[in-house]
Amino acid sequence: MRKLKTFSLLLIAMTVTLFAGSISETHLEANAQTTEQSHHKKKPVKKAKKAKKAKKTSKAKHKKTTKKKKTVRKHAKKTTKAKKKHPKKNKKTTKAKKKVTTKKKAKKKAPKKVVRKNTKAKKLIISSTAPVATSTMKAPDSNYYQSVDGFNYPSDDHDTPNASDTLNIPSGYLFSFDANTKKMVQGTASDESIDQSRQINTFHPSTADINTKVNINNISTDQQRQLSQYAANLVNDLRHKLANNYPYTQDLTVTDRALKAATDVAIGYNNDNWDFTKKGGHDVSVLDDVFAANNFTAYGENIASSLLTNSYINGPVTMANVKESIYGAICAMMFDDASSDWGHAANFLGIGFDSSAKQEFGISIDKMGQIHFEIYQ
């Protein structure tokens, strides 16, 4: 009986031991499984953390990129603004160009070409020019001569008893004589030729002229004739030099009729208060009336303003002052006339006139100091 109990107890103990071993093994397996799952889950967690870091990094990069983009945009805006400002400068430049163009057009408005009035009579080149005061005052002495030239052509500082003037032709001058056609032809002007003309042409006042007073508002007939002959000699001499003394056209001849006509022109300008620098050209109605009244077949006028009525002159106006103004005006018209398409020079050279007909010539000065060079046929 005891043996049976002992065996039973032993059997129960073995069973409990086996059951406990089963529970322990199951627990270990469960623990093992939990550990493995946890480890496995940790990786995704780590990855998740990396992913978050990556996102943060990505966001950081995105922000940086965004900042860069903003910077680029700002630069683009600046560039755009800069571009917008640039056209404004261009507009100003364009306006300036337009102003220059307008001035050039204004110069071209003055009639310069031959205009036929009818088959019997014709009007020739009508041109004008204005001076610019550039001379400076110098300390005067007993025989010092103050220049009144407004055309940038020099003069002697002192008078001489036997002074005389001429026009010297600069090298490369655009007008030349064609020996085959026996005509004066026009070429292309050069800056060098214009500059040289100012170096080789100088006015020389004479002692007699600086001591002879002239009333600009009432020039005597004798003084008008003397001044007209002075200008005619300058132009005729230049014609002869260019043509090697070949008479391709008639010389300018000072006549009573031309002097009277020139005087009437000045009176007409005075009555109309016609300042050509403000009116933009010649008083054509006056020129036509004088032309018709004298039964001329052709005429041409060159006109130049002067400093003769300006306070620039100290003391009374002298014959030397008037001659210098005439000399400077003719030099400017002959050698520096590009702005007028060389219409003055062509007029003085007789281009467009009847080469076989007499050319009557006279000078007059109106109350505004404008010098009128009148050529009639």
C-alpha cells in the first residue's frame, strides 16, 4: 500500500515537473518571439526616425532651396527694375535725338535750292548764317584792335597802314573746277578742310578803317559801296583761284541798281522787324517785292547776323569792325557751311546763275545788324 502511494506521489511529481518544463519552454518561446518582434519593430522605428530626420532634412533643404529661389526672384526683380530703368534712359536719349533732328530740320527749312518763279525770272539760293561771339577782351593799347568776329575766324590784334585781305583755299576743299566741263563742281567736305580754313584765313584791320566811324542805322552810300566792293573782291578772288582764272561765270559787279535794291531789302527787314534767327529764314515777301520792282531775271541772297549792334563793341562802330564782320561771314559761308548744305558757298560761287549774264552785287545792313549779300541778274 505504501509502495503504491509512493509510486503515485512519484508519478505526480514527475508529471508536475514535465508540466512546469512545458510552461517554461512556452514562456521562453513566447519571450523569444516577443524579443524578435520587438527587434524587428525597432528597425522600422529607427527607419521611421531616420525618415523623420530625412523629412526634416528634406524640409531644411526645401527651405534653403526656397530661400535660394526667393533670392533668385529678388535678383530677377532687381534685374527687371534695372531693365525698366534702362528704357527710360533710352527714351531720354531718343528725346535728345529728336531735338537734334528737329534742329537739323529747322536749318533745312531755309530755301537753299534754285526755285523757278517763271520762265523769265528765277530765284536762286537763299541762305543765312548766324555768328557766335567767341572773342575775348584784351588789355587795349594805343593801336590795339578789338575783334568783333562772331564766326571763329581770327584777326590781327593791331592795325597796319596797308592791310589787305584775301580768302585762302584749304586743302581738300569740296568745291573744285572741272577743266572738261568748265564748271564748278561740289565734292565732299572734310573736317580737316574746315579746321585748316580757320588757320589760314585772318582779317587784317587797316589804320584808316579803325579811324573811320560807321553809323549802322544810316550807312552812307559811299560807305555802302566801299563795303560792297570789299566783299565782291574777296568772292571774285576766290572764284579766280578755284578756276585757275578761267571765267566760268561773270564776276560780281557793284552797281548803283544793286546797291539801291540791297538798301530796299534792309528797309523791308526793318519794317517787318525780321530777325531771321527767330523767324527761321528769310523775309521772302520783301525779297520778291524788290526783285519784281527792279525787273531782275534772277536773284540770290546770303544773310548773316553780326555783333555790330551788340554792346560787345566798346565805343563807336568802325569801318574795320564792319569789314571784319563781312570777312568772317564770307569765310564761314565759303568754308564752314555744311549745316546749310553749302548753299551759301554755291551762291557766292555763282552756281545756278546764268554764267554769261552780268552779276550785280550790293551789301546792306539792317537795324538788327544783319548783313545782306544780294546778287542780281
